[in-house]
Amino acid sequence: MNITFPQIVDLLIQSDLIKLTFILLIGAIIVNGATDAANAIAGVVSTRTLKPNHAIILASIFNFLGVVVMSLINHKVVDTIMNMVDFSGNNHFAIIALCAGMIAVVIWATVAWMFGIPTSESHALIAGVTGAAVALQNGFKGINGTVWVRVITGLFVSTALGFILGYLLLKLLHYIFKRIKRKNAIKILKNLEIAGSSFMAFMHGAQDGQKFIGILMIAIMLGMGVDTSVGAEVPLLIMLICSVLMAIGTAIGGKKIIKAVGMEMVKTNDIQAVSSDFASATSLLISSTFGLPVSTTHTKTTSLLGAGVATNKRGVKWSKAVEIIYAWVLTFPGCGLLGFFMAKLFLSIAGG
């Protein structure tokens, strides 16, 4: 199904619920930029290869490219997000439930950002929307079990792959740079850091951009009275808007998360930054290719841990790593329950 941007504008004019949904999604995307996109440039900033403002510009450009390019050539993550839960039935109540789920996501992610904890915005999005769908359908029939398996698969794949690749890449780079003069090695590493951060920012846009596009398309199709399972082509302007909003979020809240991941958990050096960026971006690329909606924060952090362990186990602040892991463990049940109860509250007020 083809949906044009003028149709979306008409929908926004006619429906206050769709307006509210879009406002909530705008908030969620901006918070995503503040909490997740900054991870792409944490390494290049913490090693002082680039100044924060320059790194944010770099991330903005490659987030933009990631959203657009990946959505044009492979939109499997969009498809997974659109099909993981069931919002069928009364479209009016479905939009109300979706709004409630998005409010839960914004609340959860904002609180995490206030405490400087790089919680997974992706997992919060998936959990909040799933909780809302369960509330709408009055049971777990609101969950598409087959598709949800991809979410769980992505959780384990991204964790293991990020850590292993981070560890192996660092060992490989250590072996290679032993044979290069220090002055030349530093210059090469600095260039690789910029390339790695660009790759990571690109894949952040590719992954997280598609997740929010998926939710946007659910809202649009519900507003138009169309069955969300039929699928639809994503308007290019929707991709561009999503990318710009992520960049704004990165500029607003990026420095705090850069500090938490790039400076507090591991004392990052040049070679660790390169290893973790390429490892996490590669893991995200593989996951995106197979339509697995994974966490960019999750993947970046585990790859950084892998690189840290490969260098020196004592250089890793495990207390910070444990704090982040607790945030991940709590996100699915916590944000899911919040989405469920918010949806129940909104539906009861609306008479649903």
C-alpha cells in the first residue's frame, strides 16, 4: 500500500488522536537521540579525536544516511516492528492504546536519561508498545509470538556478537599495530576512529530509525482505518523527519551519555574505541539484515566491554557495567507493565 505525505497531513488535520500520537513519537525520537545516538560518538569524543560538537555533527549526518539508505534497501526491521503486536479491532481504541504505550516509553527513557543511565530505548519502545497491545486485546493474544522470537533472538545475538567482535578486533589491531611505527599508528587509529564512529552512527540510524518508522506507520494506518498487517511503503519525508529529530536529541542530551559509556565504564583509548565501534556497527548491520530489532546501546556497551577485557580486565569498571545491565533487565518488564497500565487507564477513560 502506498501512503503519500499529503494523506498524512490530511490525517493530522482531521484527527486529534493522531496529532497526539505524532507528538509523543517526536518526544520519543528526541529522547532516543539523547540516550542512544550519543553512544555512536562516545569513543571518538572520550579519546579527544573529535570535539563533542564536531562529533555530534558527524553523528547527525550519518544518522540521516542510515535511516534513509537502510530503509530504501532493507526495511525488515520496520516489518518486524509493525507485525510484533496486534492492534486490530476498533481503530479508535487502538490509537488510544498506542498513545498510552508511547507515553510509557517517553517516561521510562526520560527518567533513565536524567540519571545518566544508557538504558535501551529500543527495548523500552518494544516493551511499552507490547504492554499497550496486551491491554488492548485483554491478553497475550496481542503479541505475535513468532515475530517476538526475533526480538529475544536479537537480544542474545547482539550481546554475544558485540562482546566477541570487540574482543577479537582489539586483539587483531594490537597484533597489526605492533609492526607499525608509533607516530604512524596514532595517525591511522585517529582516522579509523572517525570512520568507526561514522559507521556506528549510520547503523544507529538504520536500526533505531526503522523502529520509530514502524511505530509511525502503525499510527498512520490505524488513523486511515487500514489493517496494519498489509504493510505499506514508507514516504521518504517520514524517514527524513525521523533522522532530523534524532539529531536534535543527540545535540540536547548526548554529552551525559557519552560520559557514562565512554568515560565511566571503561577508560577508553584509541584502539579500544576503534574496536568497539566497528564491532558494534558490524553486529547491528548483521542484525538489521535479518530484521532483528536490537539495542544500539546494548550492542555498543557489550562491544566496549569486550575490547576492555581484551586490553585489561582491571581497566573495566564492572560496577558501572552491572548498573547498565540492571537497567536492561528491568526495561522489558518495567516499561511493559507501565505501557499496560497506562493503556488500561486511557482505555477506561475513553470507555474502551
